[in-house]
Amino acid sequence: MNQPLILEPSRPADSCVIWLHGLGADRYDFEPVARMLQRSFDTTRFILPQAPTRPVTVFNGMPAPSWYDILAMAPARAIDEAQLEASADAVIALIQEQIGQGIAPRRIILAGFSQGGAVVLHTGYLRWEGELGGVMALSTYGPTFSEDISLPATKRQLLALCLHGSFDDVVAPELGRAAYDFLLANGVPAQWRTYPMSHEVSNEEIGDIGAWLRERL
């Protein structure tokens, strides 16, 4: 993974949000949102990683920043799971780095939009074995969530905020809702909210993110 963009707070950091961009975007995509939120969270470090640029099958093999290759869109997304695992490894390394710098695990939040959200859902609930402060899943889905998987009881303490546009034509709301339903079925305290928007982020949504973060941090 490329060098992440790190936004240091105005006061010494005692919490951290690791926020992954979507397919085809870059680490600067959510910088304006992170800086806006940081005005209210002046002890929170925001880390915005950059996905590798590589060929994407559903883009006819054209290179793009991607956390994993998408091999097919229908009937269900087929993905390169090895690349997903490598991206999860990179997120875990960032978590461990923050813990090594003195940030308590319960004050580390994972966030991701679209494909980045899929990575943080996979990392937070299926890969990372320690404590975390929560997971924000924006306009995304759970590519590795399935009915034959049961989450350990420890994950029932890992809160999730699942937000989606009701007119999303890139990641259907039903896919996001299925990830939320999976978390609920496994006892995870998850919240689900939709907004009258497409595959994007709205001011109302940012306000809800800020309120949720205030409860966590």
C-alpha cells in the first residue's frame, strides 16, 4: 500500500479514524470531509490510506486505484479474495501502528466508502481479533459475509454504522442492507440509515457521522 495521508489534530492525538476511499478514487477523496470533522475532534488523527493502482477486470482491465479486483458484477460480485486479504493486512498494520503510538484500540475507528467499506467490514469483523471503537460502512456491502459464517461473541461489542444512498446505482441499497442484516443476526449493535442520494456522501450523512463519532470518541 502507498503512503497514507495523515491528518494530525490540533492537540495531541488520543484517537484515530482510518478511512478508506472507494474504487477509482484516492487518499485525497475524503480529505475535505476528514478536515471538516476534525474541527470538532481536535484530538483525533485521521489516516487516509491509498489503494494500489492495478488492472480492474470490470473496467476492461484498465488500471485504477483498487483495494481488490472485481472480476464480475452480476449475479453477485466476484472478487479477488487474495487482494482483499492483502488490503486487510495493510489496515491491520495501520491499527497496530496506532496502538504502538499509544492510541487505545477502543478509540480506533475503521471507516470506508464503497470498496473501502467492504475492506473495513471484512477487516473489523472477520480478520482483526482485538478490540476496536467501531466500523463505519458507507455505501458498501459485505463481500465475505455469508449465512454459513458466525461471528465470535467478542464482535458483539464492535458497533457498526451502515449508511447508504437510497438511489445508489453502483452498490445497490439491498447489498448494504444485507451486510447490516448479517451483523444484526450475529448480535452486532449496528445502525442502518439511508439518504435520498446516489453513490455519494451528503451533508446530512456527515452530520450523522459526526454525532456517531462523538458517542464513540
